[in-house]
Amino acid sequence: MQTGGRTAVLASARRWAIPLLAFFAAATPPIALPGGLPSVRAEQLLLPLAILICWPVLRAGWDRWTAVDSALLALAGVTVASLINARLVLGETVLLRDWYELLKPAEYWLLYRLATAQDGVGGRRALRALAAGLAVSAFFAVWQFSGWLRVNDWMTPHLTTGAHLRDLVNAGRAVGLAVNPNYLGFECAGLLALIAGGVFAGGGLPPRAGGWRVAGVVAALLAGGGLAASGS
């Protein structure tokens, strides 16, 4: 591949890296690991690749420190303090998997840095991808609530734990792809907020006003249905 072709491919990869992370964060359930290891998510597996692809852009803004950076650093500090307190004060056994909690603030910080490296058009693209992923989760929630094609017999048990599966069967509280109904409620509320904020308004990308309007209506219907299905 010639230099111009490689440059174009890399530019396209940088353009879509953050939107894909945002989509997979909402549209995929956690992936269970054997041996009692913590579950992982698709966006966590893709994050190192996204950092590698976007490294020049990410490095350019490395010296900018914001209130969000400070908040995430404080969250990491509180996590360490709670683990030390559990061991030294409460006498609890701190397992290796407990220290996995420290990776979460690091992940959030990297995602924040990648997101703030986007320009206005890239930011809107990422928000639309996030909204699409949330709509997919809401669709699964409505499907689970309806019980169509006996989805709760062959698919839902792979998407949530026993307690939440019993909630679905006994109380009709769907989980979508969010593992539990409360998280699903947060997701659907977030989707409604994105729609109200004009994420499908059509600005910043090639104009397809009609298509984005239809997408917004469909997403709003799914968000409302998912919120009702969650019982939140």
C-alpha cells in the first residue's frame, strides 16, 4: 500500500476508533472469564488498540489537566484507600481481583482523554454511536419484556446473573444488555437525554435531516420502551 493509502486508512481508523468504543460500550454485555476472574467488556479489549491508533492526537493534549482529570485521580486514590482500610482496619482479605477496581478509573481516564481529543464533528459522531449502542440495549430490553421467540430461555441467561433473571421472570424487569434492570434504566434515561440534547439533529455531519429525524424517533421509542421494561 502506498504512503497516501496508508495515511488515508490511518485517518479513517482514528475517525472511527472513539465512535466504535462508544457503541460497543453500550451494545455489548460483559464477557465472563473462567476461574473467578472479573468479567471484561468489549470496549476494554478494544481500548489499547484505540490508544495505539490515536496516540499522536492523544499525546498532543497530554499536558492539559482538567477538573475531570483531578476527579478521576481522586477516585483512584479513594479506591486504594478503601482497599488498604479493608485489609488493615477491617481485617478483610484483599484478593488480587479487588485491585482490578483500580483499572476502572484508569480506563475512564483514558476514555475521557480519547474523547476530548476529538473535534466537534468527531464528538458528535461518537455521541451518535453511543446513542445507537444504547438503542440496541433498549431493543433487547423490549424483546426480553415481550418474551417473543422465548428469548428469555435461550439468550437472556447469557446476558445476566441468576438474581436479575429471576427479577425478569417474576417481576417483568428486563435487563437489556446492561446486566441489571437499574443499569438499564440509567442507560435509557441517558439515551433520552442525548436525544433531547439534539444528538440526532443532523449538525456537523453531511446533512441527512430526514434520516436523522427518523433515527431520533426510533431511538426515543426504544428508550421509552426500555425504561418501562426495566421497571425503574
